[in-house]
Amino acid sequence: MTRPVLRTMTRDDLDRVLELELALFGEEAWSRQMLEGELGQQPASRFYLVAEDDGHIIGYAGLLAAASQADVLTIAVATNHWGQGIGSSLLSELLAEASRRSCSEVFLEVRIDNVRAQRLYQRWGFTEIGVRRGYYQPSGADALVMRLDLAAAVGQRTLAGRLWPFASRRDGGDR
Ligand SMILES: CC(C)(COP(=O)(O)OP(=O)(O)OC[C@H]1O[C@@H](n2cnc3c(N)ncnc32)[C@H](O)[C@@H]1OP(=O)(O)O)[C@@H](O)C(=O)NCCC(=O)NCCS
């Protein structure tokens, strides 16, 4: 299998992104208006990527970065591509961007019953720091709040001499 290319999300990608968003998040899916609003803040405080396989968008992810803190806003992969490392590639690129923007910690919310996503985040060093009751609407599901000490993670990986896990972008980007 060829590795998907990660590139910056643009408004032209929104039809396909919304299709995936609805399929993966159902009633909690973001609207076109919300996503347009997010892209309107890119690159100032947002960083949105798509993963493209042979010209087809098969995943996407977004980051909010403000001062020393970043938040993983979303990450999603088409179900027929799960388990191929695409979620990890997207997350690693978000973390690399947070590091480039000098963020020292990264936060995220994840549904309490979304064990697969939690495992992905744990693999990257996120730890649970709290619960937000009724965070997801309209379902009312609770969210786990997770945090990564990015400064420490970067230092440890460098010091341990392990392979830097953050993927490089292949298109050079347009930022
Ligand atoms: C959560 C999500 C983004 C993970 O994406 P993914 O592309 O399947 O993630 P990865 O492939 O990187 O990792 C998933 C599993 O595949 C395994 N894997 C990674 N690379 C692999 C490869 N090349 N071959 C086989 N398996 C692989 C990983 O070990 C991991 O296993 P584990 O969950 O048992 O630890 C995806 O399931 C998704 O879109 N879910 C719906 C949306 C969602 O819930 N988003 C999170 C909102 S907070």
C-alpha cells in the first residue's frame, strides 16, 4: 500500500470531509458552517490536514494552537482505512505542528466510550486528566479530557535517541 499524502485542508475539500464527518460522527457531526469557520482561522490559530490516497481524501484532522497550549480539535479516518496507521500519521503531524508553534502542552476531549481513539492518544503519551459531563451534544455523552506534556515528550524522545515519531509532510504545504 502506498502511504497517504498529508496536506493542508482547503475549502475545496469540504464536500468530502463533510461526507466523512457525517459517516463517522453521526448526530455529533460538525456542520459545513462550523468547518468553514475553522478554516477561516487557518493558519493564524488553526492547522487542518487531509490524508489523501491516490487523490481521494481518506482522513482529516485539526489543531488549535494558541500561545503555549494546543488542542486536538478533530481526527478522523474512513472506516475502510482503519488500522493502517493513518490516524497515527495525522496525529503525529498535528503534534509536530504544535511543537513548531512552540506549544508545550496539548489537550483533547474524547468520548468516554471511544476506546479506539483513546488507545491512539495513549500511544502518543496523552494521559487522562478529567471528565467533562455531558460534553457531547445532542447525545449528552461524557468526554475524557486528556493532556500531553509536549515539551517533555519531545525531550524524552530526543534524549532516548529513538526515532522521532512525527511524520514529515510530503507536499511542502502551503502555509
Ligand atoms: C480513532 C481513529 C482516528 C484511529 O484511526 P486509525 O487510522 O485506525 O489509527 P491507526 O491505524 O494509527 O491506529 C489504530 C490501530 O491500528 C494499528 N496499526 C497502526 N498501523 C498499522 C498498520 N500499518 N497495519 C496494521 N495495523 C496498524 C495500531 O496499532 C492501532 O491498534 P490499537 O488501536 O490496537 O492500538 C479512527 O478509528 C476514527 O476515525 N474513528 C472515528 C472518528 C473518531 O472517533 N475520532 C476521534 C475523535 S476524539
